[in-house]
Amino acid sequence: MTQQDFTRFRRLALAALASTSFLGCAIRFYPPTPLPEPRRDRLVVHPEFRVGVLRFGYDGDRDVARDAALVAAQRSVPAVLLEELARGERFSVFEGNNLGEDENAFTAENAHRFVDAYISGTILAESRNDLCFEARLTNAHTHEVLFVSSLCVPDRSSGTGSSPAPGPIRGFAHRLEDAVPMIDKANVIAAEDRLLTLDVGHDRQVQRGMVGFLTATGGVVIDPTAEEAVEELTGKLPQFTTDLTVVGEFYVIDVSSEKSVAYLYSGDYARLGDTAFFK
Amino acid sequence: MMANFQKIQRSLHLHPLGLMLGATLLSGAPACRGDRGDLAILAIGAQNDPCRRMTPEGERREAKILVEHGRFYLDRAHQQRRRSGLIFASQCFRSALSITPQSYDAHLGLGITHLELAKHYSSPRLWRKDITLAKRFLGNAYRIRRGDLEPIYFLAEVAVIERKHDIAVTLLDTLVKQGAFLGPAHVLFGFICEREGRLDEASLHYEHAALAGIPERSAVYAVEHGFDITERRGAR
């Protein structure tokens, strides 16, 4: 190695050493950048209140297995009720008896896999002229009864069939629809993991057992000073139109006069400032 | 280990279903860590398949997997302080953006990746390109979710690198007022004060950051720099 080569090599080595240490300094120079927060999964939810109708039971002394009229009544009352509810726009209606099979069949226990609430009922009395029944609207997750009422209707049956008069059942269906008031939206004013507090309560007709979904609007503050600073830094950037991201589904577990507490049964977690939409 | 790697490689070639399967296997195969880079490139290459026919739901799922991969590389680069992971991360986020151009996660991830890349350089001549890209993608993320506090923090870091301290302070004030990103925001405040020679104020911010204590690396930085400042003040 000549003296010239050695000098060149020494210069190169020094330059490499200097750049390495300089880069090292640069890496250590700035404070560490934290990683972005864990994301919440986007959910696809049914925006309407889903209701499934179960076959009615019988509470009496007659032998259901041998009583064709009673069996017909057990089927016809839910069928007429279903027809009336499907005509209305309040609920998205599902015919429970045809959903799922075997252990996945639609029953009160696993109704939450298909719907938000189910309608079950009991035939109280069945005679040649009258048919009396009780119907209940029950939250599919908590099994808390949201509405219960009984009704006697004229039975226009012939032979072993059963044909309850639709008029009174129509009125009954409207009462069922009114049992779950339509509430537009609410804000999450406190959130701790899966429990969230909403800024609506009895004052807005919120009831225990009502269901809804949550959109990711939390952690957002429109601060004009910050907006100006962002624009000064980034310059004019294109505007984006964004849809609301659904990040959870909840049901109400406690209601006070102006607030209510809900439980997030699907989704990751709730954040302060998220928007809740009731079904 | 090798068999596992080959299995993943094979499944990636069977696009587009294989991409999903390969990506899933990739995320659950710690044994072939060394080959992840190659596999990621393979996966990203498969994205450009012109025969790809995906439903919107399928595309959304694919973009989500790519964002998760981007975050994985970003996380690894963050822990090991290596530049190579950042390149893979940026490729993943860019592929996610090509499928879902309005993805907040992809814009934010890409912005953070370029911010981290910029921090590897000392001279403005070298970091200018990355900082410009970081500003663009973080700005997009801010506009996609207008008012979200998360991009505000990262934009404050960009402002600090560009030595635009007044903008950084405005952005950090917003975060501290809302109690968001408290630890890192105070660290950055401390850094600005230290740079401007206001050591007492800097020390106070580092104390606040250490008390906030999250995330861990920011807290460690705050404690170390708190000591640094005390020593320097003692030496004066």
C-alpha cells in the first residue's frame, strides 16, 4: 500500500466513522415517536331494530299434543302478529321458527345471534269464539322484558283451523311498536372499557334493554387554533368525505333522569365523544 | 422453519386467496422472522396482479391486512431502531392506500413511517423529502377524521424537526388541554424548551412527562433528559 492509498483509505475510514456517529446522534437526538393507538375494528351492523317471532306456548290444562285447535292457535297468532309488524316500519322482522337448525336453531337462549329482541307469547284461553293470548317483547341479550300485554280477540275459525280477527291484533302490533321509542342519537360522555355513559335518560324516553350502535367520533376536538396551525404546516390539502365508522353495539343497562349507562356487547371499546345511535 | 417459509411462499403465489392465507400464516409464523421482508415484498407484488377481481368487502379486508402488516414493520423498526423495517412498512401502507385511498389508518401509518425515516437523517437536505411526505399523509389523516387528536401529535413532531416551534407549541397546547398524548406531548415540550435554552421549563415538562408515564420509551427519555439537564445545570 502506497502512502497515497493509505491516506485515501484513512480519509474514507474517518468519513465512514464520522457519518455513522453523526447518524447515531441524529437518531438519539429527537424524542422517541410513540406508536399510533390500537385500532378499533370496523363492524357491519344492521341499523334497524331486529325482531324475531317465536311460536307461542300454552298455559292451561288441555293436552297440546292432541288438541289441533290449540296447535293452530299457537301458530296463527304469531303469524298474524308477524304480518302486522312487517307492514309497519319500526322493526325489521324475522320469522324465528325457520332460522337456524339443531343447536343453532332460533330459540330464546340464542336469539341474540340473529336479532336484537324476540317476541314470545302464551295462549291463555282458546274457545270456539274467543282467543286470548299474552305477548312479550324481550331483549335478546339480557332477556329483560321490554313490553308485555294480553289481548282477547274473536276467533273466526272453522273446524280445526284458527283465524284470529286481524283488526285487534293490528292495534296490538302498533302498541308493540310504540313500546320501543325512536331516539335519534346520543353522545358518550364517559367511557370505561365496555361501559359507556350516554347523555340521554328518562327525559328522552330511554328504557333499559334498548339497543343501538356506536360510531367512532371520539377523541376528536375541533379547535380553530389547531386547525390553523395544521394548515400553516401542511398547506392546503384535499378534503375527504368520510362515512361514519361503526365500532360497537350496545344495550342499555341503567337509566336515570338525564343519563343512561350502556354495555358494549360487540366491538373493542368505547371512547369519550363517540356517538351512539339507537335502533 | 424452512417448511413453514415455503408453505407461506407457495400460498402467496396462489393469489388472491393465497394472499390472505399467506398473510395470515405470515402473521402467525415467528419462526421465519428473517424471511418476512421477502415475503412482504412478495405479498405486495401480488397486489399488482391485473387479474385481481375483488369485492369491496374483500378489498377492505385485504387493505386491513396490509395496514396490520405495515404496523407490524413500523413496530419492529420502532423497537429495533432500524431503517429497513420502515421501508417495508411504507410499502405495506402504500399498497393499502392503493386499494382504499381514504383509509385513515394507512395515511396515518405512512405519515408516521416517513416521520421516523426523516429522524434518521441529520441534514435538512436529506430529510426534506420524507418530511414533505410525512406532512402530506398526516395532513390527509387529519382531514379524513377532522379534529382527531392523534395526527395533531405527529404533526407537532414534524414541526419540531422543521424547527417551527411556534406551530409545534400551538398543536401541543391543544393536546395538553384535552389530556391526550400527555406523556409524549410533555416530552416534546421539554425538547423544545431544552433546544431554546430554557432548561428550568424543560425540566418541568420532563417531570410532567415522567409522571404521565406513557408510553414507556417517552417516559424513559423524559427521565434521562431530566438527569441530563440537572447535570448540565450543576456544571454551570
